[in-house]
Amino acid sequence: MARGVEASCRCYLFLSLMLWHGCIFRQFVEGSFGNLVHSASSSHVTEGDVKYIYETGKSCVTFASNSAPYVDVNIGNGRQFRTALIYLPKDGTPLEDITVTASTNKNELSLTKHAEVNGQIVALWTGGPFTTTWIRIESTNSFSLCLIKVYDVTLREYCECDDACHRNADVICHDPHQSPELQTCSDPQNCRQVNVALNKTAKMSSSYRKSEASYAVNGITGTTFSAPDYTNDSTQWNCIHTGDTDWSPYWQVDLGKVYTVTSVIIYRRGGGGHGKARMVGVTVTVDDNLCKTISYADATDEKMSVICSNPTPRGRFLNITRRGNLYDPYINLCEVQVWVCKPGYYGFGCTSKCSEGCSGEMTDCDIDNGFCTNGCDDGWYTATCSQECGGGCTGGRCNQTDGQCSPCLPNWTGDKCDQCDAQHYGDDCSKACGHCRDQNRCDRRDGSCPNDNPRCQPGYTGLHCNESCSPGRYGPDCRQSCSEGCRSAACDGTTGHCKCRHGWQESDPFCTKKCDSETYGTNCSRECGVGCQNINSCDRTTGHCSCRIGYQPPLCDKGVYLSILDKRTSFFCCFL
């Protein structure tokens, strides 16, 4: 596997690792995101070492024009090829002169130029997969080649992988000025950081030969630094190197504006000896705020991840300085990346999204704390515009600091007009509460009354206390029965009062008192008949009773006339 492709993303069979790395597409063979190139051969090399075009990409190689110059790149037998990225110098090699073919022992396929970025990088692909062994880059004239990467995945799949955020491919996958053909290869949704040092203005205290400060922010992360670098041709340089008599060296990049810097990645000069030793004692600061001083142990890997914390520094200028080693005082590094949250995200690790309530674009928030740069849109408040104004605020507007508003719309209450009043509920407080026992206070979401004992005011029942008592019931929760003295067994559902049946005293509003022993009828207004055998025995409703001799039923209130014939005198005698 080539060393020049850094932070390659591997998609494993295990679902948990797939989710962790963001590789949500199909499984590929191990190494799919590593450069497949492992050797190269060429004709007519005039400048440079051909291995740089596949190992490091830190310098360009020039091929003479005297006999159709070419370079053959070997990717191994039977490898599936889908994508090639060709890096050319910024000037001097017309793209239209370059042709690229993929070949095996039996077949050859010309590759199609897909797009170019900044006139420097050409993405080519077959629409494959195409099983190949060699890829040839050639021209009718002399040309220079800086780097070639070959992958067995499509360009889109390469960009969608989570680690694209930290690969050299960010110039392809994240360039905001990329051509329309590459729009399908835009930022992965889970890539929330951006390198703000890329192609920014840089300077350094001194230069060894033709080294330029901008080489450390040109996007090329190759780390090989050897004899060919000492050429006077500046196109052959990638790493920076301060002067050999500079005892207080520094390198600086202007990030363009103030950032809170949490993560810096430094690609030091490769190899163990000088590459590692020349990072010992290097101090990274943001403006005058310390990020970290690098120790010998920190410099073990060629790609060094520097985490700035305790506290996290904030500033515009990233500075790299070195002091103290009189025999080897140089700053010698190849690429510096400063990673911050991309627009729309904030916080440590860029895990939080800016609020949709920010005025302007949702991306207009501070990448450190999420505070909205232009304040809040109507309907939102707090510094991050993450809280909605109360639904009862007039016009939907509230104080953007504390959310208070006045006056409230009808049916709403509270300092923030965010609560329904005691008689209403629902999302818009438009529904009236039932007759809850607790002063009509009901749940503002579903209108249910508190589960008290009883729950409802007299005359009502049900979860919402909006159901009237059925006939014959009254009181809280309709738990009580109307009196048997009530006419038609019905009473007032709230009070239990009713109109009395015959035989019940209307002086009692509940009609619980029957007529006394000598009365009956409506409101006990009539007296029992005098001829009742027992004065207390008449029916309290009808007045009926058993009569004594001489009284007429059923009320026994009238006498009966009897006639007797005297047989001696034939005379009728009447008796009462």
C-alpha cells in the first residue's frame, strides 16, 4: 500500500464500525481507499524521481519530449480500477495534451477526462470497474506529473467516506469552486469540519534554497524530503525548510479571520532521523495563545495530530516556532492543516448544529458556542436562538433574550405567553376545559382533568368532566342518586334538587320526606279520609285506604246510606 495516501478509510463487515466511520455504502475489499499504485516505470525522465508520483506526491517529475514521453503505473495483477486522480503542476502542462489509458495483456481502454479542479487536478474514470494491470499517462510533448492516485471505488464513494475530511482528496471532495460534474461528490453529510489553512497566505522567517512558506498549505501531504528537493526548480518542492543559519525560525499561516482552533494536523518530514528530530521542541500557538509544544514522543508518526485544549486557543494566525537546538535548529515540515467546524456546526468535535432560528442562514452562528451572528428570526430567542417564543405572543415575536412578551393573545397566559389559561388547552389553547374540580384547570395537552377524588365539579363526569350526569344521578363525578321522591326519578345534576312526586313534602328540595300520617297528594296538601279504618293507613300518594262501615271507598271520606224494609208496616227506614 502506498504511503502517500493518508488517513485511508476502511469499511468493515461489522455494522458498528460502518456506522462509526460513516462508510454506509457496500463492502469493499480492504484497501479500497488506499492508493493501488505500487510501482512505476517511465521513459525520458529529465527531472525528479519517478517514485514521487505514487509514493508521496511531494514533488513533480518532468518527462522529455524527444520521443513521446510516458509513464506506466503498475497497480498489480487483476486489480479492479474505477477512479484515477491525476495531479499536474499549476502551469506548464496543457491538459489537452495528456492521454491516459488502462491496459492488460489483452485489452486497452482510453480513460475519459471527467473534470478538472483549479486547472491542476484531473479526475478520470472508466465507468468501470475495469480489471487492469497498468495505467499509462503520456503526451506528445514534454510534461510534468506530480501525483497519481488509483482507487477501486468510484469518486463519489471515495468522497462519501467519513475520513474524506482528513484526506488529501479534500481538494476534490470539498472544493466549493468545483465544476458541476463533481457536484455529486460534495461534502459527506457526516463531515462537519473544514481545513481553514488550505491555500491561505503563509510566511516564514527564512528559506533554505527555494523553499516557500505556501508549500505547507498547498494540500499535498507527501512527506519524502531528499536530494531531488534541493534543486533550484521551485516546482519540485513541497516541504518547507527554514535557513541553516536561522536560530529563531518560525512559520505562520493567516487563517483569514479569528477561529477557535481545536485540531491541527502536521505532516512532518518523513523518515526517522532528521524528520523526527526536527519536530522536537516545535511550539504551536494561535496568535499568542499556546496550543502545544511537541515532544520527541509526539513526533513518532509522520502525520501528527495536535489537539489544542486547556484552554482552547482562539486567534487568526497559527504560528510554528522552534528554539534551543544549536546543531539542528530548522523547521522542516510538509503540510499543516487547521480543522474547524464547517458552517452550520459548532462546539467541540463539531457535533452540534446551528439553530434554524438564527436570522439569515442557519449557518450564521459562532462555531465555538453556537451564538447566532445576526440574532434570531421572529419567533425565537436565547443567544443560540434555539427556544421558540410562546405560542400566545402577539405577532409571534418575543424578547430575544428572555422570551418575554406582552400582551398575550386570548386564552394564553404567563410572562412568555407560553401557557394556556385555566380554562383552555391544546397546542393553540383554543379548546375549552371541562368542569374540573380544580377551578377548571385541565391538562394543557389533552384537556384531561386532574385525577382528584372527586375529579369533576357537581353535575359532570368523564375524563374531561364535560359529560352531564345521566337522569337519576347528581353531584361531583355524578356519584349520588336522586331521591325516590323526585318526580320521574330525575333531579338537578348539580344540586340534586327536584320536583316532588305526590306524597312527598316539597319543603324538602331533595324530596326525601314523605307526607305525614294524615296527609297525602301534591305537597301533602290533602288529608286522609275520616272513614279510614286507621287514620295513618291511607296511601301518601293516592289517599286510598280501607274504610270503616258506613264510608265510601276508595278515599273513605263520604258516608254510605242504608235502606231497611219494615215488613210489618211496609215502611223504609233510612239510616246513616
